[in-house]
Amino acid sequence: MVFINKNIFIRMLKWSIISLLFSSCTSKLEAQEKPNIIILFADDLGYGDLSCYGAQDVNTPNIDELANQGIRFTDFQVPSSVCSPSRAALLTGRYPMRNGFPVAQHNGEKHKNYGLHSDEITIADLLLKQQYATMAIGKWHLGFNTGTQPLDKGFQQFYGLKSNWSKKNPESMQLYNNREIVQKNVPYESLIKNYTLKAIEFIETNKKNPFFLYLAYNSVHSPIIVNKEFIGTSKGSLYGDYVQELDHFVGKLTTALSKNKLDENTIVIFLSDNGPALCYFGGSAGPLNGGKYTTMEGGFRIPAIIKWKGKFAIGVNDTFLSSMDLLPTIATLAGAEIPKDRVIDGKNITAILEQGKGKSPHKFAYYYNGANLQAVRKGKWKLHLPRTLEDQPFWSKKMMGKPFGGKNLKNISCKGLEVLTRPLLFNLDTDMGELTDISKKHPDVVKELLLESERIKKELGDVNIVGTDQRLPPFNNIQVKN
């Protein structure tokens, strides 16, 4: 038996306690050094809707200032031109065909069990394991049955709507706090202010520990209802006033960050879920062709700004990047482990954010319209694939769809190329508006991208094709509404 001197034992005990306290303080310090993450997700905001992206009839000084302090991207893409799939892709880092959310959710009987699958891992799931406080505010639109609500997907708190707000659907006008309805028939124009105030409250409550805020504004999605103090403030239409109202409340949030001295330890990411709803409410895709519901650049290429004061570069970046890159990038910066049991389509772009430049991590990109693969991109080359009206998802079906037969696409439908009998090739470096087909000049490029389209269809699927790594939604006939 070994005997320990009493004085030595007391000293050892003291050192053990001090060591534990030091370890606890160190862990707390490390937690506080992890960056806060804020994702501001606008709805249906077009590439040309902000003054920092060239808008002439709209003034967005607060978002412009965010761009001045961070990186403004000219070739940042989402993997869908409609709401739900784009949101699912951002949160999971995976193509909608891979994460099981290829089409926008609607309120019909067919989609009653449609939600983000329980096996899918979100940014919030990963950050929650890193002791982050997590909250989702605003529009969810990824299912609301048990198991698919925000609180089931890594968010500790939720404040917002199940999906889009509509007078035609009373359930859509119910405001939730976590799982409880706190207001029925909520006035649409009250949401943007309420969301922002709730976001500021969350920030101030959690300013001493790392937090993740996913703020998905309903603005500037329909209905175009603007608070009276913003009506007539833009040089454009009521839609322009709507954009300026969004800018005002983004400014309220960024001001709150500064007041709470959180600028230097908070990453702010501002982007849109898809292009503008040109067919219905206006908006601008700037120099791009098409908008929401299309696989033209106007539907997929969106305004995007990322700022981390003192850590990320400042300026304009032309690298082709994707909203799916946010999951692996945020996970890396927060010290979280990126899932290894599944394909993550996004890439870690930390080096590009720090240096302000770099080569795109994506060899190919795929443009799906619902379950229909419509285009493949490699670098500057983008190939639109043949398609029929029957291939289209429910939001793009209309009997007036006619094949494109010309050479210049300047006056195509606001719903893009619904019918196409041959491939069309564009050089996005010199023709970001996708106006002039050059497929006959580059047959080798066309051949390569056609081969890639066949390969990815086998993996991710297509109309009447089930891919080897495709998660199917819980209903048949994906492209049909009812």
C-alpha cells in the first residue's frame, strides 16, 4: 500500500481543482471565439434588384454597406429557381434531387407528408453539437409535420410561418413560436418588423456565446404589401418600395450587431433563394436572362454578400460558387465535422473568402427544374438540354409552350425555355445573358457536357429516371401538382 503525505495530497487536490477550472475557462473561451453565423435569406430577390448590383430605381444603402464591408459575388448560384428546393439545398449542402426535396411544397393533399427527410443533416444540426444557440426565423417551407419542423432539424427556437403567406389559406397566416400558434390571421406587413425584432432579441440574448441565426424573410415574395412608411420611397414601382423596406430592416439588424460589439466575431451572409418572379410581380435579373421558375441564369444566379470583419476579404468576387458551399464552410469555421456518410455537394470555400479570389471548387454544376435536368455547366460553358412540355414541373406547365427555333434568346418567355428540341451552348464569360447559341462552333464542348448530363442523370435522376443516389419524395409523379 502506498501512503501519500497529507500536505502533498492537499497540494495535488488544489492543483486538480485549478486545472479543472482552467480547462473549463479555456473551453468557454474557445466557444466564445467560434464565429457567430447569420444567414439572411431573401425571397425572390433578383440579381438586379439591389443598387450595389446596378439597380437604378431602387436604393439599398444598408445592403450596399454590407457589400462594401465584405465580398459581393457576381457568380453565386442556388441549385433551384423555386423556394423549397433552394432552402433544402442551402441547409443540407446537397442537391434537391439528392436530399429528397426537388419541387416546391404546396398545400394540396399530395404534399401533406412532404418534408425535409429525418435523415438529412442541416447546418443547425452540426452547429448545435458545437454548443451554438440556434434559431430559425421567418419562412420555413420544408414541411411542418412532426419530424420536419425547424425544432426537429437542429434549431432550438423557431418564430415564423410554415410556408408562404396567403389569404386563400388560413393556415398559412398562422404565426408560430416554436411549435405553438401565437397569432392567427397575422397581417403580412407586420412580419418583416416582427422577424427583425425577434432576431435582435436572439442576438442580444446570446451575445456571450456562439449563435446561428437563419433569418428567412418572406420579402420580397408575393403578396406585394408594403408598410405605408415605405410606399413611394423608391423611384420604381411598389415592388421597388418593397425592396427598400427589406433593406431598411436588414440595416436594423446590422446596426444591432454593431451596438452589441459583435461585428468582429459574426459572419453575415446575405443572399436570395432564387431569381425574381418576372411573370407575376416584376423585379429585375439585371443583365441575366429569365428569372424564377427557369434554369436560365436569372433563376439560379442570385445576389450574395458575405462579410466577416477583419477575417474575410473585401471587394468583388467573380468565382462560381454555390449556396450549398455554406454548410461545409460554416462547419469548418465552427469546428464541426462534415458528414462523411453521404455526398455533400457543397465545398469548403474558406480560402476563397479569406483571399477574395480563387478557382471554383465545382467541376460541373447541374440545373434542375423540379426533377428535370435542363442544363449542365463546366466553367464558362453552359449547355441547355432538350426538353418537352411534359418534362416540366407544375409551375412551368402551360399549353403555349413552343420550341425555341431562333438564334437570339432576348425575347423568350418569362418562364424560360419550356420546350427545346436541340442543345444550346453559351459562354457565360462573354454572354452571361445567354443570348447567343454557339453550339455549332464548339461541338467538342457540347459532346462533353451531353455525356456528363447522362452520367449525372444516372446518379441524381430525371423525369422517369430514378438515380442511384436520389432520395425520392413521398409521392409519385413528382412534376405534377395533384
